[in-house]
Amino acid sequence: MGRITTHVLDTARGKPGGGIRIEVFGADGTKLAEAKTNADGRTDGPLLEGERFKPGAYELVFHVGAYFGGDAFYERVPVRIKIADSSQHYHVPLLCSPWGYTTYRGS
């Protein structure tokens, strides 16, 4: 079954980013899901799956400002993705520090 999953790694501290709120929006700006990362930096389940997961554009918004506190340069990290085949698994990791971030399609 197709789905979107994620995890967050704190590259400044060398550990998972736990307690980070993540929102998922559709192409029209509709909020589709919200989750929080656990102590392992992962959500307890997929962000989207099943009938709610269709081909199209999505935006994942990682609220890293609250996690990094006073050291945060970025308040939120938006990651826009395009899903062509909703039968696949799309894993979208975020590697971040108070001063930068990167992401990629994982497995």
C-alpha cells in the first residue's frame, strides 16, 4: 500500500529529532494530516496512506523552531513533493540543525 513516511535527524546534536510537529497539506492548501515525531525521530504511523493518499502535490511542514528554541534560524521547513504513483512508499527524511537542513527521497 502506498504511503508517505518521514523521520527527522538533528545533525547538530547527532540524534533523532523527537517532538517535532509535522503538518501535511494538499495542493489546494487543505490540511490533510498532523503528527509529531517520537523519541526515535519518526512518526508512529504513516503521514498519509490508503484512500487519502492520491497522486498529486503535497507539502510537509516541519516545525523545527520550537524544537531548536532560541538557537533556531528556521521556524518551519516546508518540503514540497510530487507523487506520481500512489501505490509506492515515499519516505521523506529531514536532516536539520538550527542553521540548515537537507532532505531526500529515502527508502
